[in-house]
Amino acid sequence: MAPDETATLLASDQTGGVPTVARKRRLIVLAAVLQMACWSCALVGLVMLTRSWLAARACSRRAYATILTRNVGGTGASPCYTAAVALLLRSWLATHSRYPLLLLHTADLDAGMRAIIDERPGAIVPIRTEQIEQPGASRGDLGAMATKLNLWTLGGPGGYEQIAYFDGDHVFLSNADSIFDACGCVQPFCGVWDPRMPVHSFARTFGEPASENYTRMLVNAGMLVIRPDPAAAAFLRAQWARRAEFMTADLGMVATGSDQTFFNHMMGEHFRIVDEGYNLLHIGRTSLATPDLHAYRRYLNLNGTAMDPAVPTVPHLKAWTRGKALVEKAVHRALRERLVDTDPYISQLLRGRFCARDKKRPVMRPPEPPTVARPQRHHRRRRLQS
């Protein structure tokens, strides 16, 4: 094209004349860019929807869980332990959860426990499992607490993606299904702080020498939301076997078989804290009556009911005991009258002397080393010389 023709076309374009070839090209390019942008937005939206769908699908296999183990060195579970698990199961059934509850047991289930399981077919799923014991442990229940390591074996293809574990001495006063979303699908651990335990130093990532240590409170291992995985199960089992090497500050807990600090070592800083209503820790002596509206006041009434049925309320306590402080005694008495005294099976289990209402929880201590008799010194009397 000659220079004068180009100038004429540009002048026509700038003065609003007939669209020139250059302007048409610009419009075509602009239309193509807009079309690509629309496709990009649609693709981003599709990716986001796909991720949301996959996340929801990954968490579709959810379950609660608890364990019932036999006494270390014995053939069956203690009556008190069995009664606690029965209380948990009955109270959980009353919340009408959308998810099943896995009852991992090493002890045989008696007729009373079977009857509870049969009340709502499919709601409670009994699973026979291996008992993991602490050699030499003197307390049957705590000495087998490592059995909860078997929870991680329930993941993998076709297994569960999220499990909310509760120790047997929990009582459900309202529905707690929201704990799964509160934790989140990808979290390996979720729990509640344990204010009774002293602070500890933990590696931010267990097993990584370059990971610096930091000091924090402990997460109570009596209630944990986990993401089960067979590979993690093998790793945890191996670390449990060598825990005395890195739990040097807690050799007492190593000796008794307690799992409290062990799981905190394993989780490092890779956990999420959920609302304490999911695990009201051993509802404390005077905390219910504190004038500054201590946290427990927003969960429990003195008659042992949830203050708000829409709020997850799961106290961690042995309901048949009397408690100590006046307010605690009122809550225990109300729960006992409503959940224990009205249930013939549970009442019968608790009639044994080991389930006394005033029986204190033994303190976990390592076994004392055997005493070595010291040789006695024989002193000869001096003869008096006349």
C-alpha cells in the first residue's frame, strides 16, 4: 500500500469514517481476547467446583469411634470400663447422628452390649481388633490405650477418610456431627487443649532434625479427629515402640502406657484446635459456678443437660461418680439419675466395688524400682572392764 493511501485510511479511521482494515483487525483481536477471557473464567470456575466436589467426596466416609479393651493380663474388660462405654453408646444414639460409630473391641461383647448395638442396626459397627498393651502396666485400662493406634488402619481405599475418636468416659448431651467440618478434611489431627497438663516442648514437625522445637500446651488425647491412613498406622506403631527415646521428659507416661504426650509428639504443630464443647475436660471442680462466666457455663446446666441443644456438648467424665465440688456434684447426680439409675444393664455393671462412686482416679506413676536391702552393721558392745 502506498504511503498516501495509508495516511488516508488512518485519517478515515480517526474521523469516524468507514472502518479501516486495521480497525477490523483490532476488533477481531479484541473479540478473541474477550472470548479467551470468558473461557478462562469458565475454566477457573470449573476447577473450583471440581475441587469443592472432590473435597466433599473425600470426606464422605466419616465415622465416630471408641474402644473397649480387656484388662491387661485379663480375659475381659472391667465392669466400670464396660459401663462407661455403654453410657457413651446410649447417649450417642440419642443424638441421631448421620454417621456410624465404630466400636473397636478386644474384649468379648456381652449380651447387654450386643443389645445396645442392635437398638439401631448399622448405627454402631463392632470391629474386633488387636490389643496393644504396655508390658508391665499395672492399670488395665490405661495399659492398653495404645490400641487406638489401630484407628489409622481403617483408612485407605474403600476405608474411612475421617474418624472422630472419643474415650469411653464421654457422654453426648447433644449432636456433635459438626466436629468433622470444624476439623476439616485435610487435617491429620484435631483436638482440644488440656489445661490440666503442664506445657511441653515439641518439634514443629516430628522426625525432622532441622525442625525447631516450640513450647505449647497439650492436646487432650481422649478426643481426637484423625485422617486414617495405613502408612501412617505403620509409622505410628513403629514410633510407639521406640517412644522412650524421645519422651525422655515423660518416662512415667511411657511406663504406664499413657498416650497423652505421645500423640502430641506425633502431631507437632500440624493440628487444629476445635471448640472445647466437643470435649469438656473432666468438668472441673468449681468452674461451673465461677462468676466470670467460665467457658463451661455456656455448655452445661446444673441438671446435666446441654444449655443449648444446638451446640455440641460432650462432657468427659465418669457420670456415676459423685464429683467433688458442690456444682460438680449436682451435674454428676443429675447425669447419674437420668442415665445410670434408669438403665438396668449399666446399673448392674456399676455395683462392683471397683466402681464405687467415691473412688478416686489413681495417679499415673511409673512402677517403683525394687528396693535393695542394705547390709546391716553389727556393733559389738564393748566389755566394761572392771
